[in-house]
Amino acid sequence: MTTPELLAPPPEKSAILRNLGEGLTPQIIIDDCDRMVAEAQAYLRQACGEATPADSADHAVAVEEQPTVLDAISRAVETLGLEAEGDSGIVPYLVRDTATDKDVRKAATDQQTRLQALTNGIYTDPQYEPAYQSLLAMNAATLDPEDQQRREYHIGRFEDARRVPQAEAAEGAENPGKAVAEAAAAFNENRREVATVELTPEEFNSLPEDSRTQLQGTEANGAVAVSLSEPNLTYLLQNGPRALRKRAWEQFYGERLAANDQLLETMGKARLQVAQAEGKRSWVEKQTEGFALGSPEAVAEFFNKTAVGVVERYQRSVTRLQGLLEADGFHDQIQEYDLPYYEKKIMEASYDMDEITFTLSRTFRGLLNMAEDLYGIKIEEAPDIPTVASDVKAYVVRDAGNGAEEGEVLGTFYADLLARKDPDGQGGKRDGSATYGVRVARTATNAQGEEETVQLPIAAIVANLAPPVNGKESPLTLRDIETVAHEFGHVLHNMFGRARGPEYGGDRLRFDVREIVSQAWEYLPRDPDILLQLANPGISEEAKRTFKENINAVQEVRESLDSMRILRNMAADLELHGPNPDVTTALERGAALMEPVGTSGHWIRDLRHEASVQYSGRYGSVYMLCAEQARRIVDWLRQNNYSPAIGRQWREILTLGGKPGAVEQLLAFANQSTAAAAGSTAVNNTL
């Protein structure tokens, strides 16, 4: 099977995607982005009513002889960004965050910034005023609901872009959008620097053998220097003596991120200017308008109501962890850097962690098998598709079809799940986890008046799991499994979602319901039976029994700590995007929630969602709001033994992407009575 067959129709034009890996050079990135710009500009000329001669340099993009102004703008946005909003230039963005060559990453960073600016310019540059006027002149009554939705989206973006410059000119203020972009770039650049921590030989040798192997410390001057990637920090916090845990925590969040405190406040104040220019009291008010929590007051009410239960469960868990700290001979207040250590202690006391283990190859294949059985699809590795690094795999998703008959291709995705650093230990793959909607599935109406898919989706799931050491896979934590499952949920939504443009394709649902699907997938592997299927083989019946008896108590502690992290981040988010953005107040509010746990407050320096237009001002509230709906879906599936009939119903809703009716159907699906579940066929144990 050839690469173009998997990545198309139409045949893959992206030279970056065709040359991922060793074949990718800075010049290929530059040339390919030049192509994107030329194509987007040709579409924009069409949107403005200008001819695009077939014999011009732009002839290759005149794929539609007379596109409507709506389709022309949509295709321009798609060509430049492959995202309708948020971070544009998603293909170089993916390369910037994952490539193994520094020069390639530098070129990708520059080009992503260029494409982002050009995408924003569609709505701010006066030369595209005719396109805006043509949108306004369209007779909405002649459009179907999907095109009405897309038209309103672009008109809204044009109008938002016009309000802010007018206010800036009147006040003589610096462009707040530029201030946000610059502060966000500096924030993320600080995060890319790699901290190190020095261990004494005694400290290093006190760690479990698998941790010592994983950390790969470098000996110098009687100490062992360890690079603090996220997997390494997790290992030290879970296994190190207390003095080392404190030192690693402070090094990770210390000097390299110190400037991020002020950068967060800078972004908050600049966003406030944008909101005020549009007549809003705060960025939160701007970001929540039109959503379920449609005002700052509604968000505050939701926060206060949610906080009661979260704080109660959190304090119950912290009391338990404090007891373990005191049993170890420490009689002071438990600190934030202690929590991962004692969380692991509870797991060790609850089941045999030497017998019940998880590794990436088996666990990820298990998640793929779950999706196959639930949704009626097949997910196969596609080794012919080039990838950004040797440890990245590409997969093709197909409909399961009928019997031996091969089903149609639904899309492809990359799985880039292992941490990577440059040989010098500085820079490399970005920390954290994310899903990149590289390209959405696009549909069009054919001659028979039927909607058909004319462009297949591509997505990438990126995480930073501990890589193999000496050919042996590193163990996964329960949190690792949930992180991968969460992002995999986004990937599946991107594989299924169909729309006419990037505005509402893939998983681009209304923001306050967008996380329901990914959170449902995050919660699925909290089922003890599923976890045992994802675990490595050879588990005794006694170990399985003990695991099932005790894992729920373990999960209660884990979930309470996770919920508090989200609640704390939500509180900080609201302070930074309220009427008076202030980091000190945000830290004080977070510390009050976390009592009785002590904290340095440095956690705020790593609030990576704050540096993303897509999430800022509503991150925590969205996750909290979606959690209840996600749990309902998971409970329904569990009570009906993961019925494929329910799974097919779910998949059908996901094909709507973010089109009209998608939100209502997904919420109705989540709210259905468990008694209405169709069938009781168990998910096959094919791991």
C-alpha cells in the first residue's frame, strides 16, 4: 500500500509530510510553506472576486473553478493553518515540537510563526475587505445549516479583528495580540530549556534499579547529573528520598521558568485589553460567551459548587498521605513534591506492582483493540508512511467492513509517544502530551447532491513516556495510561469527524463539550478489568483478585489529587483572566485550595495552556464541566459490558464533528439512561 493511497485523496501535496524523518531539511520546510502561502493567497484572491488565470503561477490551486466566497476563505485558512483557530501552521508546528534535528526545528518554528501571522492577517488586512463584504452579502436563507454556521464563524472573526485595532488606535496602546504572542513564545521557550539536578552517589544508588537505568545519569566531580525531562522528574518524585524530591522539584520549576510568572501576568493584561476593546469586562467574559457557562458569574458559581466536593475528597486523601509521611519519621507539613511518592506508596501497599506491570507496546495495542471492538474499525500499522523519528509509528484507520471484505480508509495518525532529547541533553521534543489535528476530513457535495469525503484526516498523538533502556521497555504508570488514552480519544474524534472545512471538522466541537470524548477515553482504563487486559501477561489469579479489591481505593486518591490540580489551575486561570490579572493573587488562591499541603507556588510557571489561544480563560472549567458527561458515557458502557451497539451509536455522533446538532446529540447520548443500552456483547479480549 503506497503512502499517497493512505494520505489521500487528493494526492498528498505536503512535502513536509512526504519527507518526515531523515529526509526532512530546512529548505523543504521553507519551500513547502511557500507553496502553502501561494495557494492560500490564490484562494483569498478568489474570495475577493479576483480572477485566478489557469496559466498563472497559481494554476495548481485553481481546483474549484468558481468557489463560493465562503469556500474560498475556508480553503485559504485550511491551506495556511489546517486549524480554524488556535495555533495555525499545524504541520510545521508538529515538526517544531517533535523533530530530532535542531536546524529543522528552527526552520519549522520560523515558518509556523509566519503561517500564524498570515492566518491572522486574513481577518485584519484591509486588502481582504471585499471578502468580508461578500460574506455579509450572502443570503443566509439560501444556505443549509452547516454553511450558515461556517459563514457566521468567519464573519465573527472578521468583526472581532476589526474591533481591537480601532481601540488600539484610539488609546495609542501597543497591539495586545502581539504582546500575547511574544509573551507566549518566551514562555514556551523557557519551558524548552532542560533543567538538571545533581545527586550524590548515595542518593543515586538508593533508587530502584529500573529508575537508575532510566535516568542515565552522568558522573562528574563526585556527583551524578540527571537531566530533568518530565519522565525523569516523575521517577525522582516517585522514588527518591525526601531531600532529593525537594531538590528535583525546585530545579525543574526554578530559574529556567522564573520569568514565566511575569509572562503569565503580561498575557493576562494583554488579553484584558482585547476583551475591553470588545466591550467585555474581562477575558473570561469574552471566552465564555455563547457557552453553557455563558458569563463570569456562571463560571464562578460552577467553580464554587464543584470545589466543595473536590476539596472534601482531596483533604481526605491528603490526611491519608500525611499519615504515611509521619510513619516515615517526618512530622512537618506534607509538601507538593511529596504527593507522587506517597501516592505510589499507596499503590504498592494495595497490589503487587512487580507482578502487575504495564508497557507501551502491549498497553497501546490494547487501547487500539478497544477502539476496534467498540467502534467497528480496524487500526493497522502503516510502516511505509515516513515519520519524524524512528520510534514514531503511523497507523491507518479503516472501517471494519463485512467479513473478509476490506473497509474504506477513514484516516491516518502518527503515534509519537516516547520522550526524546537532543544528544547534548538540551532541547528536543516538547514536554507534555497533546493531539495535533494535522488535517481534517473535508467533504463536498457531488453531482448527485450527496455529501462525500474528498480529503481524509491526519492526526498525531504526542506524549513523553519513558523510552526503553538497553532494549527493555520502561514501565508505564496508571497516569501514563490515562494520558495516552485521553489523547487517543482526540485522535479518534479526528478520524471520524467530517465537515466541509476546517472550522468544524474533526474534534472541533463547541469548546465546552470538546473534551467529553477524550475524557471518556481517559476514564475507560480506570475499570479494573480493562486495566488487567492492558497489563503484561502472566498475572496470577490471586494477584488479579487483590488488584480488583484494592484498585478503587487507589483510584480515589489519584482522582482526588488530579481533580485538585485542575481546580487549582482553574482558580489561577480565572484570576489571570479576570478584571485584575495578578499572579500573586492567583498563587494565593491556589495555595488556599491546596491546604493543608504546602507549596512553593512554582507550579504556576508551567501552566502551558495559558500560552495557547485555544484554551486560555476556560481551561479548568471546561475539563470540570466535561467530566460529568464523560463519566456518564463510561458508566453506561461499563454497565452494558462495552456493547458494540452503543459504540456504533457513539461513533455515528462523532462523525458530525462540530457541525450543527453535534453538541446536542453528544449531550443527549451522554444523558441517556443506562437502561436504554442496546445489547450486552462484551468487548473481546484480543490483547
